[in-house]
Amino acid sequence: MDFTYFLVILAAISPALATTPLVMWHGMGDSCCNPLSLGSIQKMIEKLVPGIYVHSLEIGSGIVEDTTNGFFMNVNDQIAMACQKIKADPKLAKGYNSIGFSQGGQFLRSVAQECPYPPMLNLISVGGQHQGVFGLPHCPGNSSSICDMVRKLLNLGAYVEFVQDMLVQAEYWHDPLNEDEYRNKSVYLAVTNQEKKVNMAYKVNLQKLKKFVMVMFTEDTMVQPKESEWFGFYKPGQTKELYTLQESPLYTEDKLGLKAMDQAGKLVFLKAPFDHLQFTQEWFEQNLLKYIQ
């Protein structure tokens, strides 16, 4: 009877023991714990993967600050805060998987590059804009008034020093008509993409990932261009023709190790037949769950 009781207890705790923790980072206009958005996704994941520990990053103190920081806190400071929170969480000490939504996707990629301890195992970027954006069509939820302010600042000048310092969307604004200005004045994207100078640690650390999964929404009306979600972008000097990751200097010069990762089968390119972040639970289960379990 004692042995039977032991088996029952072991069966009850084994899912938690076998499950890799998960770190999540929300997108623009969202927060770590909004019950109508990321909070509901967290609940879905916890239901699909019994026993999983989920750390949804809160950048700031409380939901309101977390939301506004997604617009007005320097991205490099956000990444430093995220790294600190991840390192301070003892449940993540042996490694974790991660999933970032929209801009949270490229921010978590920066975490992988800059903060290798504890180790990030798999990175899932859901609509992350890894080559930046050139346009801001609309904002989610109740953020329209903030978006109007963001547009005015971008129109004032995305590469003006004070705009770069405090406006998140300017920090991954990639103007194909002014590539030199972008490379010279971008305080975040050009740095994390190794377009200023090469930091070998970024390249080494990113290649430690087991899988780097990139989801592109084929019906995306928010991200311009949507191909940025797969590291594609406009060819310099115009806004019609696009290059793919494999045609980009990031790949041909292997500035981030993406070519080596691709050849090793570590890069996963997924298409989601929806508008930005409008996936279904069925699609999530069929395509992403295996990188979390």
C-alpha cells in the first residue's frame, strides 16, 4: 500500500518536474497580465501544459506602468530590466523557453543575445519585427490616443535624439530611404542587429538556442512590412521590393549567426493565416505547443 501511495504522489508531481518554465513578453499596448489578452494566453498555456511555470514579464510596477513603458521606456533599459527579473527568478535558474508577442518577440531575442544566464532554450517570436518597421497603421485595444502621440513624434523625426531615447517604436523604426541615418542614429535595432559594430557575444549567445521560431502573419495589417517577422525588409532606397533573410547582409555576412543556425536546422519559419496576433487556440496547439512543452 505504501508503494502504491508513492506512485500516486510521483504521478501528481512528475508533470511539474518534467516541464520547462516559460517566459512571456507582451506586445505594444498590452501588459503582462491583461485578462483579455496576454493573461488569457497564459491561462491557455497553463491548461495545455499542466504544471508549467510561466513568468510573464512586467516592465515596471503594475499593469498601467507596464503598458505605458511599452511606448515610452528606452528599449535597452527594458531589456536590462527583463534580464534582471529573469536572473532573479530561482524557478528559471536551470533554463527556460520563451515566447514574445509582436515587439516582445524582438525584445526577447535581445535577451537571448545579451543575457545568456540562465539559458534561454527555445525562442518563439509571434509577429516580432526583427528588421524593424516603416509605418504605424494602428494600435491594439484602447491605445489609440497614445498611438496618435507616437505618430506625431515619428513624424517629427524618428532619429531625433530625444525621440530615439524615449519612444520605443522609434527605436525599431527602420527607414529604407535613409539607411545611413538609421544605422548611425538607431539606439536599439541597429545595435541588436549588429549593423553598427559586431559584438561577438551577441552572435555566440544567440546560437545557443535550440530553436528560434518565427511566426509571420500572412494577413497582417499592422506590421509594415510583415516580412520583417521573418527578418525580411525593403531593399534600400525604396518601399516596394523586399529582400528575404537569406538575401540580407545579416545572413550573407552572418553577423548574428543566423546563417549557421539556419544550416543547423535551428531556424523555424511559420506562417499564420491571420491578422496580427489574431491566432486561434487550435493553430497555437498545432504549431507552437511543441516548442513549449
